[in-house]
Amino acid sequence: IRRQLAHVSGWIAKTSAGRPPSMTVPCCTAADRPFEIASPVWEKAGDTGDLVIANKEAGKKGSKARFRSKAKLLHDGENFYVRFECWTPDMAKLEPYARSENGVERCPHGDIMEFYFGSADTGKYYMWLMDSCHPGHPEQDNILDACGYDDAWDSHIEYVVKHEPDRWILLVKVPFSDIGVNAVQTGKLLFQAIRQKDCVLGKKEDGKPLRGDEGASWGGGWVHQLHTFGELHLELKK
């Protein structure tokens, strides 16, 4: 019996370790000022905790990222509010990714936050790519939004950015109407936040720096893979 119990306990531990993370998203009101980075309401928000190495890096999934980042979530019954914090030691030299010369949108590269909302029932999902941005100059920001792989889809998000000496903070407001969410009727919703930070990964054979990017996400999931996304449960208005 002891051997059987140990065997079952081992399988339970493995199953729990492989389950996607989940959180309850608290409900707020306009009086809470959720679209303000410094609002005290963010102390009560749902929290991903520090993002961890994503599954694109074999053998390292779930381990601590070199560049700390996290996301917090609130909702007011009509919008999601997501506050991203991305720490980096090179803030003084950090430059947002520039648009191409002909104005065509390109996938950002440098220090970006990629985030998703999706339906566990339909498999439909929406994504956004945003870089460290130009505080006060939104016309210069590089933003990509899409429904699945359809980048012709446009959302109506609003956002504000703040640069601190040791981090950049991005606060986005995502309308429920954009992503088909009803606070009362929607049950489980999927969410993922993935930071990709350009950095030196090592050295090449000739001794020159080997550049790449570190991918860190909520629970170690990866882009476009809904089964690796975390689960959101919306708190209803009282």
C-alpha cells in the first residue's frame, strides 16, 4: 500500500506541475482609477508573479528569467486593465523599435511584450505586440494586433507608458467588446503574457557576442499555443 501511495503521489505531483497557472481577476470601478499606473487599486489586482523562461528554450522552461517582468490584471465589467512591468539594467540606453521606412508594421524586436486573450471553448484568440514605447509620443509606437494570424483585425485598446530608471511600465485597456467577453456569461478565459528581451546569450566561435532574445512567460507557455496559456476567472460585481 505504501508503494502504491508513493506511486500515486508522484503522478499527482507531475500532473500539478504541468497544469497551466490560473488567477482570479478582481472587479473594480471607475472610482478606483484602474487606468492610472500609480493607482492604489493595483495593489489588489490579480498577479502573474514573475514571468519564467518560456518553452522555446529547451531544458530551461519554468526557470528564473534574467530580466524580471510581470503582469497584473483588473476588470470593470466592460474592460480588462493589464499592467506590465519590465525591469532591465539598460533603461538609459533603451530605444523603442522603429517602424520601417515605408510605414509597414513589422514584428517588434528589442524589448517587447506580447500578450493574448483567448477562449477555451472556441479556440479563438487575440494577440498584441508592443515594445517599450515612446512615452508621450504614441504616434511613434510599434503596435501589432491580430485575431489569430489575421493582422488585418484592429482592436480599440488604449494604453499609457512610463519609463522608470530600472524598468518600463505599460498599462493597457482592452474592451470586452473587442474580444467577445461578457463578464457574467464568460466562464474560463485564457491569457498569456510573453516578454522577449534582446540580449547577449553567449559568445560565437570567433569570440564575438552571440545575440538573441530571452523569452519569459506566465507559467512557461509560448506564443499561439492556447493549451499553454493561463486561466482567468472574472470576479463579478458585488
